[in-house]
Amino acid sequence: MATKKTRSTAVAVQKPLSLTKVGDGVLADAVGPGVELAKVLGAGGEFVSQEGVVRITGRSYATSDGVVPAAEIFYAKQGMQRAHGPWLGEADKVSWIDEATGLECIMLREHPEGFLRGFVGVSSTHPLFGWEHDAVPASLGIEVHGGLTYSRICDDGPNPRRRLITEYRRICHVVVGEVPLQHATDHRAGQGQWWFGFDCNHLFDVVPSRVGDRQSLMGAGIEARYRDDGYVVREIRNLAAQLAAIRDGHPVPARDGPPLPPIGLKPSVR
């Protein structure tokens, strides 16, 4: 008996659309309501949409604290209420190569909770390649929001057979430029990197899915806040600068931005 054929949902069958030709109106329709596309800067580029996830290339991304020369920008309709709060309009993933250090960086939203995470990748020649995050000596001077909470080799690289909803959660090499997804496997950057990361899901952080839960637990003079895309990108850049200094045998530079929350406040259990 013949089997019923269904259309593939692989990324490969999704034709990227040129933003130069179709305009931002089509992109806005694909992303959906509640997203402020003023954060997507520039002209031209491409986007592809599948199963409620949109991937944009060839554009920069504006955070609350500056502009990221983004390689990839992802918006996902699933998992988070966008109607209220300072997270309104923020992307769900932004990946780029840090101009100051050459290191690959990712900002990623954790679903369904809605808080942001930051990651920086180092190559196999880096002194900390393969180190567990909780084994990195404090004497090296790495300081990042809440401390390091992630250390892992690259996820599987971009794959034209993988659904876009999986691609946007991948922590792996950054795909640079206006790269059609069906050719993504031609743009893998060689061997795996080791990624270090941090979370904004600590006692002193407001988590969108649990607004108000944290503040009642805080002591006098300590305010729980949502860590927005500008804050997280700045922390990613700080981490990249620290890892680059260790790579190059230089003193770790001073952090940019306000002092970190007290490290003694432990992260909540997820």
C-alpha cells in the first residue's frame, strides 16, 4: 500500500526572501504582533520563516545600550508573552563575532521562562578550552553576571535538514553574512569551540514568566531587575574581553558597566 506523502518541514525547502525586494512589511507579518522591528537596523539582508520562527541575516541589531553587528537575528513566537514588560521587541537569539576580540558570541532567550543568557566561544588553542565553568580559577579574573553557569562543546553545526525551531536554540559556530539556510553546511567554521556562558535567572533577576516573584525575597537596598538585551550584550562583550586577555596572556581588563549584583546571592533552582 502506498504511503501518504507529506511536505517536508526541513529548513532546506524554505526559500530565503530578500528584504531588499519584499520590504520590511513582509518581515513584520512573519514575525507577528508584539515585536518592534525598529531594533532590526539597516537595509537589505534576507529572512526565512518556518513554524513560527524567523531568521534574519544581513542586518544589525539595536539593543538598549548600543548596536550589535549581528550575523543572525532570530524571533520565535512560541513560549513567551510579549505584550508587557521591558522585553517587548527583543530578539530571541542574536549571534555575532565580537569586533574587539574576534570571538563568537550569542545572546539567547530561555523559553518558556523568557530570561536572557549569554555565551562566548573559544577555540581549541585557548588555555580554558575544555574546562568546566565551575573549575575556572577565580584568580584568572573572570567576572560576569551571576558567575559562569555554562561550559560545553559546540552543539551540532547548522544543518539544512534541521527545523528552524531547533536551529535558533543551537549554541554553536556563528553563521556570518547573508547565507541561505539550504547552504548552511558550507559555512561551518571547522572544529568545535568550547562555549562559556551565564544566565540572568538569579535571585536578583526578574524573570518574565515570574514577574514579581523575586522582589519579595530581596533584602533592603537590593532590587531585582530584568536584565535586558543591552545589559546582556554588554556582559557578553565583557566576558569576551576577559577570555581574549587570557588567550593572549594579558591582564584581564576592567569590566565595562555598573557593578555586578552581590555574588553571594545564589541562583534560583530551575
